[in-house]
Amino acid sequence: MSHTGTNTLAIDGGKPAITTSLPSIKNASGRQIGREEIEEVTKVLESGTLSFLYGSRVKTFERMFAEKFNIEHAVAVSSGTAALHTAMVYLNPEPGDEVIMSPISDMGSVIPILLQLAVPVFVDIDPTLQNIDPALIEEKITDRTKAIIVTHIHGNPADMDPIMEIAKKHGIFVIEDCAQAHMATYKGRLVGTIGDMGCFSLQQSKHITTGEGGMVISRRNNQFGRDVRLCMDKGWQRSQHDRDHLFLAPAYHMTELQAAVGIAQISKYEMAIEKRREAGAMLNARLDEFDFVTRIPGRPDSLNTYFQYCFRIDPDRFSMDVGHIVEALNAEGLYSWQGYPGPIPLYLYPVVKDHLTFGTSGYPFTLDDRTKSHVYAPGLCPKAEKACQETIVLPWSEGMGKAEVDLIAHALEKVFNAYLT
Ligand SMILES: *Cc1c(COP(=O)(O)O)cnc(C)c1O
């Protein structure tokens, strides 16, 4: 191998394949924050009303979000994790109750379960789409199963019909985690409106953003004798004269400033999704040239809204492991990482595996013999573990176009060629 030619990898001292910086969700290069947001935020600042309690912006943003999703209830919260925790407070499980979920999601899907003293029960994935495999759910259901949190990962809807059928049969609540799949559709229906509740994140990396923020949507309210709004507002029935905190609940409010940004952002959904999809399709075509790459194909009956761009490589075809290939890609100027949420699935992170929860108690994992019987160790979900090892994740945004896809494909080709056996 020549060490002076343009084929020398940047990690070995060669010239990087990408010398400009690609659009990023971290700043204006990959985000559409402009005039509209500035005007909305300025109005709020001039009004002097920054709290949802006295202002109209949070209420308006909630109404616009509900209209967008054609659904009755929308409650704005402070993050996607807060949205999922609000759903768990609404559900009000007994300590030790079980919530089924995929091990391929953000830690923000697990934390709310633990904060409510329920335990996560991980069900392996369908390795093609990397979403929870409905065929493996039923064998994990017990008399303690209260809910399924369905994450629609990487912008691709999970297979909701069989999930809803199982949930109905066993009387289980379904929470859709739509943080990565805003406006994605499954058989013509928007995700978040199929289960009992839909939770969204509006954090900086998501399809639209308020910096930090989240939204809970639902068709029905008071299903468990609780109002969703009380579940994120200290259990406080503010319409009453006396202070009456009806039950234990956090305070997860969105501010008027965030809602002002959200109001401007919501009109950009279509544009953002169209751009992510267009660029995604272009990169799909480029990756199809490599027989050692397996793309995440999406479902023919669904609309994928491309959160991150993920694909798998066959590690047996390379002289270096996937971790090293990712390092080489980063050296070429292509920011990327191994696996989602990382090279290991959620249950192998210390909070779950080592029960690093409340003091030294290990609650809720150590509550009783049944909670203690859940083991979170390598081998629990082998398909998810393999996917985490073999997947390469590229951040995606509405700033991606043909020029960027060409650069990305060029960097991938250079690194693949160097390490192919
Ligand atoms: C981002 C994300 C969350 C958490 O949202 P935050 O706003 O970061 O708290 C939860 N689930 C999934 C799948 C996510 O991608």
C-alpha cells in the first residue's frame, strides 16, 4: 500500500476524504432555525411572560401539535425522557411491575420505568429493522406486565398491528416512543397515534426541536383515574382553589420560550422530513453498490423519516474490527459511531446491569424474588447485541443533500477499500 497517494487513510497520516464540515444538527448548518423562531421568541421576551402558567405559547404549541397528529390530547413537557416518565406516572404501576421494551433505544426509554419502580423486560429485535420483534413479546408477558414501550428506532415504524393485538389480548398499555420517528407512518397511520400514548422528544437532534423538550399525545385521558397534565405538574389540580396535590408527580414544564420555537418549528416538519428522506434515498443507492453492507430497508407499508442513517457491515469481510473502521471514518472527516445506542444494548449499561439506582438499595431490581430473577447480562438479546456490534451510525439532518451524500459515499468507499479482505 502506498503511503503517499490519495488512498492513504487519514488515520495512517493521509489526507482526509472530507475536508469541509458536513451539516450538523449541533448548529445552524443542519437546523432550520430562522426568522420565524426569532420573531416568536422575541414576542415572548417582550411580553415578560416566560412560564406556561401565565402565557399562551405552550397551550398554542400543544394545540398545534395535537392538530398535526389529528389527536385529542397533547401535553408539552421538558424532554423526551420526561414525556415517557409522564406516561409511566399516568400508568401508575405497582413497584416491581414489568414493562416490555426493546434493548435498542435511548436510555431515556429505560429511566422512566426505573424512576417509577417498575422493571424493564427486554425483548430481542427483528434484526432487519432493529425494532422490537412482535413474535417474541408474548413469551415475556406475566401477570406483572403493565405496558410495552415501543420505540420506533432510526425513523422506522415498528410492526404495530401484531403488537396491538397482543396488548389487547392481555390488557396491556402501549406507549409509543416516537423520539426518532416524528411523522413516520405505519400503514397510513402516524406513529404515536396507534398505541395508547405517544411520546416525543424535541431535543436538538430530533426532527424538529425546541432545544430540549418533549410531548405526550393520547386519544384518551383519565384511563387510570389520572389526568395526563397532573402527571407532569406535581399532581396539582390547579383549577381548584386550595392546593391539592393528588399524587406523587414530577414538574416537567416547557417554558414559553421553548414553545415559541416549537410553534415556528412545527411548520417545518414537511420540509425537514422530505430533505432527510431524499438524502437518505440517495445514500441507499450508493450503499447498494457494496455487497458487504446491509441497509435497514424500511417497511414497504411504512414511511421512514430517517432519524440517524444506520447500516450494517459484515465484519467477516474486513481485516479490522468495526470499532476501528469507525475510528478510520472519523479520521476521514465522517463523524460516525459503532452501534445504537452504542456497541452494547441498553441492558449492558451500568444503571441496569449493576442496578445503580437508589442509594445502595438496587431498587426496583431488588424488591422481591421476582424482580431479582431478571438478569441483565450478555446473551439476553443476542440479535440486539450483534446489531450493536455491526451497525455504523451516521448522524442525519435536513442539511444533507447530494453534495454531502457524495462526500459520505467517498469516505466510506475509501475506508472500506483499505480494509476489505
Ligand atoms: C432522544 C430519545 C429519547 C429521550 O429524549 P430526551 O429529550 O433526550 O430526553 C427517548 N427515546 C428515544 C428513542 C430517543 O431517541
